[in-house]
Amino acid sequence: MAKNHGDDFFTLTENKLIAKNTYRAVFEGNTKDLIAPGQFVNLKIDGFYLRRPISVADYDGQTMTLIYKAVGRGTEKLAQTTPGKVFDILTGLGNGYTLRGGKPLLIGGGAGIPPLYGLAKKFAKKGIKAVVVMGFGSKDEIFYADEFRLLSHEVRITTADGSVGTKGFVTDAFEEIDYDYFYTCGPEPMLRAVYAATNTEGQFSFEERMGCGFGGCMGCSCKTITGNRRICTEGPVIEKKDLIW
């Protein structure tokens, strides 16, 4: 089912380096189409034909916060942009997370962590504090650990090189955690590992390259038990029971 989305102009008010190649950008504008944690926006960058899909980390009535990694020419140009610039942004894209469970486990890897922050805030407002597992490559890539600690029952960090927390991957850090539902976002190899390691139902948010971002091009489909789904409209969040892995 298609979701509502808005095409609006937003003013960049902050664009700050918060970890290695990782930036927090805050935009002021009309956020009425953002209705759930886990939704994303499609941002137009001058000089590039395709928009850049970026998950929303947080939002309120007047602002939204995006956390992104500068990994290509488009995001590198975004990282160099100073506050005051006006951007054309498609908002309210995707389905977002649905809050379930009384003991939620949030599992994020790298650039997949930001949408889980908004989810943790939603749970905290309901009086539920999640356990959060955050996976990074190394110490200099870590961001928002303290922000998650303010909202969560516990935060566990893993690093591939062992420089902070548990050495290894997110699946090495939650075996003994008591949870009744999980939420995850990150690169597909991590998602597949989480799928195999978890023992409850949960929701997966997929990172995917997109042409249009609102279901017109069919370029971001994935297979489910009910057929192909477009990540940009029927996703990016898909329930574990619907995945074919």
C-alpha cells in the first residue's frame, strides 16, 4: 500500500561531524508527513540526478535530524554544505517501525543505527526502556552511545577490532539478553546474521539504493512470502516472518 509523502523545502541548520565520516544534519521545515520511527527521506543534492535516501533519526513538529555517512560523491558534497542552505526533500517515505513487545531489543550496525534512536525515544515515552546493541568497525566510528543510554535500559557496543566493548559483531552481544521482540537495521549481511541468531519475531529495516523512493521505478524490490516488495513503499521495514532467508 502506498504511503503518503510530502515534497517540501527544508533549511539546513546544523551539519556536524560526530564520528569518522559520520555527520548529523538538522533541517527546519514541514515535518507533518513523518509519522513513525524508521521512515526515511529522499534528499536532492545540487548537481546529482538521483536523490539520496537517508533514514530519519529524530523529528519534532518543526525539525528533523538525519545522521549519514559520507561515503560517495553525493554525501561528500552534503557533508561540505554549511547551514542556511535550502534543500528539496521528499519526506514521510516508507512504512516505519510498529511498536510491539514489552522487552524490546534494538540491534543496529553502523549507518543502520540512526532510525533506532527515534524508535528508542518512542518506547521511552511509553515508559518502556529497550536494550540496545550497537555495532561498529572501530572506536572512532562510534556515535550516539550516550544519547541511547539516556533512553535505554542497557547499551552494548561491539567493534570489529575490539577497540571498545565486545570484540566482534552484534550477534556476539545479545545471546543472554531477555527480550520478547526485536528491531534491527544495518547492512544485509548483518541482517541475515541477526535473522539466524534471534529467537523471537521482529522487524528488519533494509538499506537499499533507490531510484525514485516512492515506488515508481521498482528498482529496490526484495522477495517475501507474499511476493516481491518495494523497499521504498512496502518497506523499508519488513517483519521476520515475511522474509525468505
